[in-house]
Amino acid sequence: MNFKQNSLFTRNTGYEEEPMESQGGVLAVWGSPSSGKTVVSVKLADYLARKRKNVLLIFADMTAPPLPCICASSDLEGEKSLGSILAATHVTENLIKKNCMFYRKNDYLSMIGMLKGENVFTYPPYDQTQAAELIEQAREVAPYVIIDCGSTIASDVLSAVALMEADTVLRLVNCDLKSISYLSSQLPLLRDNKWDADKQLKVASNVKQQEASSHIEQVLGKVAFQIPHSREVETQCLEGDMLAELGLKESRAFRKGIEKISKEVFGV
């Protein structure tokens, strides 16, 4: 991964070292269960990395860790865990760097998450201090940080802190009653000023072809972005190959949705 010049992460990859980037920031992706949080997070990170932007992708969910489902284990360099970072008394930049997993097929993308078989009880408990330090120090590690949050913010400390500390929050919701009901049950938790509702952007996710824009806004209210359903993306998820390139024509609208989010959130 091509991080800051002369940093611990400088690697001899054949690419020219890029200057420090003035844009970027921390994006938290949150929403109801099965709303596509991980899909959007991974595809956004992949889009930025293909444009040679250094991206750190953090998987916060410790109940159903997404990392083992993203790509083949042979495509990741190292076997390190988010749990090791949060178990520390203080989270430092170097600690994050030592516990990143690199994506072998693109040196601009690294990931942090729980490993296969791990859960919230595998490591000692952590609190808001370590979670906030992780996000603060992640800003120093990479200019683009994307946090794939768990849905249950009432008990998921890292995801809750991510919603507070991120520069922008994508709030994903499917156009169905169960998804809307879940999101409505969580929204009262976000009424405090510390959550900064102005930075939360509503996203209609996995929009089916028969769901017209007028119907979506009638059910969900006004949304900032729409992410159309893609059978190709669905297949990639089932096969654990979410970082594969999208080549089918039917995925064109999905790609455009990701590109629009990237441009408006990150300026890329």
C-alpha cells in the first residue's frame, strides 16, 4: 500500500509515490440488516483504490465478521485482527499499521476486521476510548477511511463511535417495511446533537427495477443516493469475491451509483 513517503507502509510496488492528498476523510456506512452496508463499503473502497487512492477499509461488525467473505484468503497479506487493535490500552498509528491486512491485487487497499471464527468475546472488552482512538489514528494512516458499521449501534461501541466521529455517514435502507421499521427503531438513539444528523445521507439501497423513484420517496422520504440492485454483485457476494470488477451491462447503474457517492462524498 502506497502510504505517505518514508512511512512504515512505503512498499516497492513499481508505482510512483504520490504526494499527500488534500481530499479524503472518514465515511461511516450504516443501516438496517441486509441493507447492503458491506457491499457499498467494499465497492466504494475498491473504486477509490482502482483510482490509486490509499484506502483503509474497517469492518466494525464483530457479530458476523464480513472480512472472511470479501475475497479469497490467499488474496490477503497477513492474518491480523481488529480485536488485537482494540485490546490495546491505547490505539496508535503504528499499531494500526502493524495489524492491517493488505489486498495483494491492489496495493492501495488495506483492510482491518475480525478473522474467521472470531467474535466479540475473543478479545478483552474495549470502550469508547479505544474506538475513538482507532478512528482518529486511522486518519493518519490513510487519507480515505471507510467504516462498514454493524446495524445494532446500541451494543456495538465501534459502530456507534464511528457514526459520531465520521465526517460523513451513509444511512442505508431497503425499500421494504422490515428495513424501514428497523431503522425507525434505531433513529431515536440518534436524536442527541452528538450524532450530527446533518452529516447523515439517506441511501435507498438494493433498489429493484420495478421500484420507481416516486415509490421510493413515498416509502422512504427524500434520499440522497440510490444504489440499484445488481445480479452480478449478488453473485459476487455469494461467491465471496466482492472485490472482483463489475463487467456486465446490467451492473452499469450500480457502478454509477457508487461513482456518484464517491464524487459527492470524497470528491473523486
